[in-house]
Amino acid sequence: MTQTYDPTHQANHRRQWLPLAVTAGVLVIGAIIAAVFLSTSTKHGSHPATGLFPVTSPLADATKACTAGTLADEDHTLIVDMAGEKPGTGTATIADVLCVLAELEAPQAVLAQMESTRALDGMQSATWSTYEVKWNYHPDHGLDLIITTTN
């Protein structure tokens, strides 16, 4: 028995695999692009919401949970302006301030320092975990906080 070479059989066999190979190549390239996109979208200096899966900061989470404060510096600063006795000094309440500090897990020592601050004390500060808070108090202007991330 002799075997004959049939070039059309080999060409048809190659054509059957071509769509599968192209599809696999496109999927691999797509996976590489997605991996690069995800890894660069959460690096320092980029806004948290630029990635495929937005990453929020703890300050943004506290602002949302407590509906209080103003975010700044690409969500690395949270400003909470409490209302004082004078009109137009702020909108936050003491409950808002306590909510934000609870969300950020401020230690009791920081809360005690804030509670004992007098108008004559000027700007005060404290740190915990990855946060620094600066505050001042005056009855006319209320308690005002500036919370920043330290990392």
C-alpha cells in the first residue's frame, strides 16, 4: 500500500486551528493589557476612581459614611468645619465630628484632647495609625478639623 501526499488535506487541517489560535492570542493580549491597567491605576499620584475597580481612601469612606466633611488633595485630606455660635461658620455637628473620628478609629486620647481644647489653646495636633489631625476650637466658630493621611 502506498501513501500519497495530499497538500489540500494539510492546508484544511491548518485552517481549522487558525481561528482558535487567533482567539487565544487576542485573549492573552487582552489579559496583559488589563493587568497593566489595573496595576498602574492604583499607584501613588493617580486618583482612586481611575481604575477598573475604584479604590477609595479611608477618608473618602468616612466622609460618605458620615455625610460630613470636604475631601481635598486627591482624598488625602479631610476638612470638617463644625458650626459655631455665629451663623455661616460651618455645617458639621458634634455628631458628625464624632462619626468621622469613629470611622477613622481615632483613639480615646485624641477625643479627650479635642474635648479639653479651649479657644486660647490655638491649633492643636495629634497622630494615630496613618493619620494626623489638626484642630482648633472657638465658641463662635466651632471645632474645625483637618485630617491628613501620613503615608
